[in-house]
Amino acid sequence: MDTNQEHDEVVIPALLRGARGAYGKVIASRLVMAGFDDLPRNGPFVLGGMANHGGTAAEMMDALQVSKQAASQLIDVLVMRGYLVRQIDPEDRRRMLVQLTDRGRAAAAEVRAAVEEVDEQLARMVSPAEVAGLRAGLIALSRIRESYATSGDSEDG
């Protein structure tokens, strides 16, 4: 049996889990090699989203779909480990701003480089049309998930 035929028999959720691991393993490896081995789970997503896509910490927490308590704990850990800093908002002293430190930006740069590394490997293995189809399929699956989302739902699977 050829490899493509074997993969046709694997259910999509299993393929998604394995595929997600490709990015996760390369990101984790690069972070460890660069001395950022103390990032908590979801830390690379938060730092990468803030630095590489201009998101705020609050937007990243919303995207993670975790409880407010879990989000607060993650921010606390990232602050304690020097990746983020809290500052009083100069425009509204009742609010706190959460911003990247130099250490956070450096870790985010490693996350970005790891994503680009996997993307480059993928581009060598499949055609641009196949990458476009993959993206379209993942977007469709995300929309299906969103259509079933309920407030307070933080399930990952």
C-alpha cells in the first residue's frame, strides 16, 4: 500500500493532531536551543501572536478560549519569567497594559522562525494548490467549530 493510500484511511482528527505536533515540536526545539525553555503551555502562542500579528494579550487569551482564571495565571507566569510586563495605561490609570519585554520579543522571534521553517518544509513537500486547499479546509473546520461554540466552552479537541 502506498503512503497516500495509507493516509486516506486515517481519520481527519488524527491527521490534525499529528500535523499540529509538527509546528509544536519545531517551536519547542527552537525555544529550548535559544534558552527559552521555561515557557508555559500556550506561552509561545501568546508571545507569537502579540509580536508577530500585533495582537494584545487579551486578544490572545480570547483566541485560546480559556477561562479568565487560566488566562490570568498564564499572564502571571509570563510576567514572572520576564516575557511580559504589566504597566498602568497612561490614558486610563484604572487599566493595566500587558506588553512584551525584550525577552518576550526574542522568544516570539524564535516562534516565528520555527513556523517559517515548518512552512518552508511543507512547501517543498506539497504544491501551492495543495497548501491552499489545506488552508481552505482548516478555515472551514474552524468555522464549523465556531458555529458550535458556546460561552464558557474551552474544549481543545
